[in-house]
Amino acid sequence: MSTRQRVLEACRTLGLFALARRLTSGGLRIFCYHGISLEDEHAFQPKLFMRADTFRSRMELLASQGYVVMTLDDALAALDQNRLPPFATVITFDDGWLGTGTHAAPILAQLGFSSTLYVTTHEVVEDVPVLSVALAYLLWRGRTGQIDLGTWFPDEPTHSLSSALQREQLAERLKLRLRNEGRSAVLAALEQIADQVGVDWPLFERSSMMRLMTSSQLASLAEQGMSLELHTHNHRMPSDERAAVEDEIRKNRDVLLPIAKRELRHFCYPSGDYDPRHFEWLRALGVRSATTCKAGFTYRNTERMALPRFLDGQNISTVEFEAELSGFLEIMRRLRGLIASRAAPAH
């Protein structure tokens, strides 16, 4: 247990979580998830993937402690009308990973919880794994050995995979090398790399690891209380190219509208990165809210184009999750902000 976790455990024991829960009852809590593991993805990237049993325990904690899980639409409308119920909570997912549909959606349905899924659509249309994550995963699987990448880098064919930094750099270089290739070339490249690192490619493909849901799988989620929303087509959001941003969102919307069969008006910034210039652009495209990955609660005066969310993952301990859920960490953020503002030199 880390020092941070021990301190939080002590704060909970002293009743500070319970106090914080009362003091922050009027704030809207928005939680962010990505993928639910089909196999060992949580060991590979615990910030991106979570075990199904961990996710279930989180949701059961919400249910047992009386948090009111609402749709994003209803929560924001209630906030605008100053009638948000105490302990209101919104559950969101990014990207559209297969495990969200096969593992998370049934858990939420069992508990009667609604949720929002921000879907990026390029991989849905092309029917390919998410290239950057698939490459990083395969190189991680080969982390005890070497790999020959002479097909793509003839001047430096052999690479050790023992260093996490080197694997990250190789995955990025391979992504740039392959991103403009067609579907068959991408799959062939992934298969070649899988063979070298000892991953059974046919089994890997059948498992649909590193894939997003298909159009038909996405369409079925509405019946389980999961609303589809916007997340760009190529998971990119330029800060200085309005036309590129508009193109990303229009393509994203064009793919999702026939699936969702309703108006799409909420958006999630890819990787949580945003610029204030985006706000006007998004509103012009009919977007009513946009979520970030910056921790915090949402209040009536919070900018709707920069809604904060807590990014949960397998790397977050139970006590850290409870500290955020209760509002204890929200109060700590407020105190740090107050101290910083008072320490800032006067102009």
C-alpha cells in the first residue's frame, strides 16, 4: 500500500469521507471508463483497461451507498434547473471497446444504471483493431525478448523489447508507418508482429481483443440503457484547425446517427485534450456538452464544454475511488486552489 493510500485510509477511518460526502452532495460526479478486460489487458495498461470484477465492485459501491446514477442528459438538465438530486452521478465510457458491451453493459443493466458511451468510429467502419493500442499490446507481450522489424525499418531491424520506453517509441513509429495502409496490410503487419512475440494470431483475432464494437453491437446497447455520443472519427482533435475538427465530428456523427437513431449532442475530447477555442466550434456543430479527463465535480456554473470527469482504472485503488466518490478529493482540490490563489502575487 502506498503512502497516499495509507493517508486516505486514515482519513476514511476518521470520518472525513462521510463529512465530505455531505458537504459535496450537490456536485455532479462524472466517472470515466475505457475498456473492460477480455483477457489480460488490465495488466498491460491498467489506466485504460479494468477487470470486470473491479468494475462490478465499483458499481455495487455506488448502489449500496445511495448514489443516484442519471443519464447525462437528465443530470445536466436538472443542474440547469437547480433541481439536481443529492449525490447525482453519471457513468461514461470512451471509445467503444468490445468489453464495454460484453462486460460493463450487463453489469450496469443488472443494477438499473444508465450510462453514456462516446464512440470513435474509424475502427468501427474499417473493422480493424485499434492500431496504436494493438501494437503496444503485442510489443508488451514480447517484453522479455527481441523483435525483427526489418520489414518496416530496414536500417535497424532488431530491437530489444525490455524497455517500456522503447516499446512505447516503437509502437508510435509503427503506427505512423502503418496508419495510411489498407485493412489487409494492417492486419498482415499485426499478424507478423504477433508471430514474433509468441501470440497466437488466430486466437487473438477470434477474441476480438483490441477491437471496438461493431455497428450491430453498438446498436444493441440502447436496450441496456447505454446512450451513444460523439468522440471524433479518428480520435484526434486539432487545437488550431477548425475545418479539421468539423470534419472529424461530422464523420463521427454520420456513422453514429444510423446506429443511435436519435440526436447526438454530447461530446468527449479524445484523450481529454482540449483548447478553449474548441468551445465555439462545438456549439456551432450542435454540441451541448463536452467532457474532459480533468478531475473535478460539475456545478451549475461549470463550463459545459469542459466538464470534468474522474478517470477510473485498474490502477486506482478502492480507497482512492472512495475518496473521489465521497468528495474528499474534491474538497482537497478546492483547498489547493484557494491556497494557490492566495499565494499568487498581486497585479
